[in-house]
Amino acid sequence: QMNFTGDQVLRILAKDEKQLTLLRDLEGLKPQKVDFWRGPARPSLPVDMRVPFSELKDVKDYLKSHGLRYSVMIKDIQVLLDEERDAMAKSRR
Amino acid sequence: LERSSSSFSYSSYHTLDEIYNWMDNFVAEHSNLVSKIHIGNSFENRSILVLKFSTGGSNRQAVWIDTGIHSREWITHATGIWISNKIASSYAKDHLLKKILNAMDIFIDIITNPDGFAFTHSMNRLWRKNKSSQPGISCIGVDLNRNWRTGFGGNGSNKNPCSETYRGPAPESEPEVAAIVEFITNHGNFKALISIHSYSQMVMYPYGHSLEPVPNYYELFNLAKDAVKALNKVHGIQYTFGSISTTLYAASGITVDWAYDTGIKYAFSFELRDTGQYGFLLPASQIVPTAEETWMAIRTIMKHTMNHPY
């Protein structure tokens, strides 16, 4: 199983189409790094993006430098996955 | 492995084998209503199995429901399993459901992307696509919800094989999609299709590949509104609704656009609940409430389909 320790999901609220484009550009800047769980759609909808731990600083700096407001929706994905796996094992027992 | 579906936990997540085993027990225990149909094989040669709920007749009007086309969205498979059990266990008591099943058949494809689903258990929990590969291309997998013929290759999909929304080399190039296309086309009498995804809390109808409204836009708008209202009554969860391209984003080569253009007037895509904390990694404790509310929306759509034959 791949390990996602330290990976985070950031919830970003883009103000306008320009900011949505900046988010779409991120997929090109960081190929196969950022994983959109909710892709850039329209300013009224949040964008949820999974960022590997190794890219977190770069990506957060990018968001800040472009005035993109974000919150941390999932602080450490691996914690959720471990809980899920434990729950499945318990249910099986 | 479980000996009967009654010991199966509908409020837990399960592996591919456990679900296939449940299917066999479930069909055996409800053989008067449920049968299992093998509609094809996946890229890695796993069976694609559909549950058919029928009270008889031949080639009746039918409703198609699929879950798990994006393999990491485990809440959708779990919802499909719960709904299957709900149909079988409440059929005799639920007067409306009995009317629906006396008029139509219901087909549920619970594991629409078996290779991807197996991979989420074995290697990568966050895998979304199928597992197909092409010579000379390093990245694996096609987004099965971008591989359908209608709108294929539009700007709501990606031609980069490494992208999560990679559309594939050609429409219906993926066996998981081709199997459904062949089955629905050969059956020829499907009247509604519901494709269940996660997450965003939306009930949407075509088109995704263009902003142009479909001919019966107004009927679909009102039906989606009724479905969302029925869903909200269960646990108070608010969904938005509308056409895919105006509610979410441009998406090309998607299931519901193909279904609509094939003549299935009542085609809907669900994006299940978003608690704002887990994305599609909903804890198992949310399986039953999510399935309960989703079922009421689906039941609303099926009732409308039954009452508006075409």
C-alpha cells in the first residue's frame, strides 16, 4: 500500500476566474503531484486539492503569493486511511 | 467468507472479494427477485457483474444505476450495496417500490471499475481511474467517466495519459465502458440512468460537454428539485442541482451525456455528501445515512420514470 503520511488536502476558495486559472496552472507546474479531489470549476465552489508532503511548502507559498485563500481540510491523509483500515478489520472480526 | 448476506455488515467498507461473495449470497437468498448478470470483463480480466431486480415479464422498461466508476469513491459502492439490500428487503412493504418493480426492472452495477477498486485495496487507496495500459505510455489508467462517445475529446477531459481525467485513446476504448454500452444498447429499453459519484452534494443532469440545455431541460430541472427535496428530508443534507456544465464544470465523454443521447431521457449524476472534512474518504459511520438519503432521491426519480412512460 502506498503511504500518504503528511499529505494534506487543501480547500481553496478562488475569488474569480483568474484565480481558478492559477489553480489549473498548478497541475501543469506540478505534474502528477497535485490531485484535485474537487477540480477548479467556478468561483462559487471550493477547490479541494491533495498535496504530497514533499510539495506542501512550495504549493502553500504559491497560493499565498497569488493571494489564494485556503484552509487545511485534511491534515494528514494517512491518519484517515489507517482509521479506515482499522474499522474494516474490526468489522471483519 | 460470510455464509449469508444477513451477517454482512452494510455499515462497513469491504474488499472486492467480500462484495462478490455477498452478491452470491444475496442473489441466492432473494432468487425470486434478484439475479446476477455478467456483462463483460475488465482490462485485467475481472468479471463485471450487474444485479438485476425483476418481478417478471420480458425486456421491461428498466432503470440503470452504477456506482464506483471512480474506484477511490468507496462510499458509492457501499451505497450501491445498501440500496440493493433495501430494494430486496422493503419490496414487499413499500407500496411505491412494488408498483415500480411491477412496471420496470432495476439493474445495479455496483463495481463498475473492478480493477481500480482492487488497486485501492492493494496498492493505492487514492486511485481513481481503471488500470489499462498502452505500449510506450508510462502512465496507467483512463478516467472511465471521460471515455464515453458523446462529447468525447472535448475540453472537459484531458489527452494527457498521466492526468486524472485522461479520456483514453478513443471513445469506448475501455472494456468497462464498452461492456455497459453493449448491454444497455442491446437491452434497448432503459428509461432512466443514475451514475453515482462522490463528492459535492449535487444531483445533475446532461449536458456536461456543452452549455446547451437538453430538450426536456425543464422536466429534468423539476425532477432533480424533487429528488433533492426527498433527499434533504431524511437527514437535512442540502444538495444543489442543475445541468453538469452549469452546476459543476465542463466534463466531456461522460456517462450521462451518452445515456441521454442514446435516448434515456432521465439521466442523472449524483455527487454524494461532502462533510467538508473527509472528501470521498467518508468514515464507515456515514455509509448508512448517506445511502438512506440517496435512496429517497433515487426512488423519486424512479417514480417519475414509471409515471411518465415514453
